[in-house]
Amino acid sequence: MSCHGNILNFIHSLPPGAWFATQQVLNLGTREAIDQTLYRLVKCGYLTRIAWGIFTLRFGEQTFEPLAVAIFKAKMFKKKVTIHGLDIARRIGLIAEPAEHPLYSVYGVSSCFQSQKREITLKSHSARKIALEGSSIGETISALWFLGRENCDFETVQTALRTLSKDDIRELGQSADRMPGWLTRMIRYGISFQTG
């Protein structure tokens, strides 16, 4: 069977609306033939290119959540993506600057790519920072850590603490291993005013 036929069979084996990456079809022909086939399928409207190397079947006008695109693309390269501290700081009211384009943290090499005329940036961070994902405590640490020692004052810490429950604040005070020493001191100082 031709590369074109192999790729169509692969696409038809996917659930409706599923995404796939070029990497997943590399065994179905030569790289040149695969790239040509995918290019033609996008050009004729059969596929939608979500981002470079990521596709789905075309079902009318579609928009794709930038975080979902970033996670899918990173997963293809065995990377982990999380929401960047800047976006968390913005969401919980620590900074007001508008978002220029979607920015995410990744454990691995930094990169940028286009998705629906939007630039998505994956910025390299340590495994320690990436591990903060998934809880309000981790997000608070990530946001304050992003601001840095120079921009993280008492009022900023108080604003961040107001977004947490009493149980979360108690746990945050005992999470020194998850953050740098300067931030541990700032948070414990801020907590002492809330509970004192």
C-alpha cells in the first residue's frame, strides 16, 4: 500500500476528533512521502494543522486551547508542560500586565511554535518548578517564585495567601522543600501575620 493509503488508514483508526502527530506516522513511508501526504491532506481541507507536526480531521471551524496544544506537542517529545508562573501570578492578581501570547513551563529545552496564527512559547524550567503543578499551593509558590526576590514583597505575599484556604496556608507553611529559602522566609513571615 502507498504512503498516502497507509496514512489514511491510520487516520481512520483514530477516534473522531483525535489529534495525531507526524511522529506517529513516521513508520508509514519515507519522511519525504509522509510530509508530502500530510501537506496535501491539509491543503485539500481533509486535515487541519493544529500546529507544526500536529493534525486532526477537519470538522468546520475549530479553535484549539493553547494549553492542550502545548501539552500534546510536549508529550510527543516526552516533555512535561505546566502553566507558567507569569500566568498564575496574573490570574491570582499579583500582576496586571496583559498576556502577549501563551507561555508555558516545560522541563526540557525551550521552544516556540505557531498554532492557529498564535505563537506558543515553552520556557525551560527545572524539574523542581515543574513539580509544583496541580495544586493551589504549588501554583501559589510558582507565581511568587516567578516574581522573584526583588518583586515579591509583604503585600504581594498577602495577596497570594488570600487566594488559599486555611488548610492550604497551613500546608504552604510546611512546604519549605518545594521553594527557595528566600521565598520560604517571606511566606512564613506573611503567614505569621494572618494567624497571629
